[in-house]
Amino acid sequence: MIKLNIVAVGKLKEKFWVEAIAEYKKRLSKYAELNVIECPEGNDEGNAQRLQKQEESGILKKIKGYCVLLAIEGDLIKSEDIASLIEKESTLGNSEFTFVIGGSRGVSEEVKKRADKLISFGRVTYPHQLMRVILSEQLYRAMTIINKTNYHK
């Protein structure tokens, strides 16, 4: 079974975000195991590089398998592209994927270097809590595309 990890900086605080993630985790359970791993936020708001460095070790320790970083400068993708990526890498022997959502100031160069692929959900900025839900939905959509079920139209 495919293992999908979402490594994200910060904690989900609002109940509705937690419930939304739980719903996609439940839906995905037919196809894959979804784990959401939270890393502590840095505490140096005045300096983006120091903040990224504080968050870096937490992120790097949690990455397993094929790593996809969500980054505004990444490749613009479609839902089908996520499905293709998972399907292609699975055929190459990768059964675990980690999707990284960095902190509010982005991620360090070391995290970018560790990533196997950088992807973008567009050039707009989303709240990190909402991005977890969007990513969870897209992972579910990708798995339904791979398994040829009716969710994706």
C-alpha cells in the first residue's frame, strides 16, 4: 500500500480544518495510508533565513521516500500530474511519498535541495492550514484517478 505523508510546519488549531483532513484521510484509506506530521514553527519573525533554518531540521528529519515540496516557484501542475507522478514513481519502486508544506516564510535551501520535485498549486498564497486541506483533497483525487473511480471528472 502506498504511504502518503504530509509534513507541515505549525499546528492545525481550528476544529473544521482537523475535521476536513480527517475526512480525506478516511476517504484515502481505500487506496493509501495518509499521515500528517507537524513540525514546530520557528520563532524568529524578524529574519526569514533564521526562521527557515529553525524549521529546517524538523522538516528534514520527517522526510521519507520520494519528497515533493510545495513551493510557489515549483512546476505548475494539474491534478492528473500528481496522479502521474505517484503512479510513475510507484512503478519505480517508491511506495512512500512525503509532501512538504513549509512555514509562512518558505523553506531553506537545504529543504529545497532534499526535495525530489518542487510543485506549485498556482502563484497565489494560501493559508497553511487551508493548503493542508487542498493537498489532502488533491492526493485523494490523484488516487481516484490512478484507480479509475468516478470522483475525478
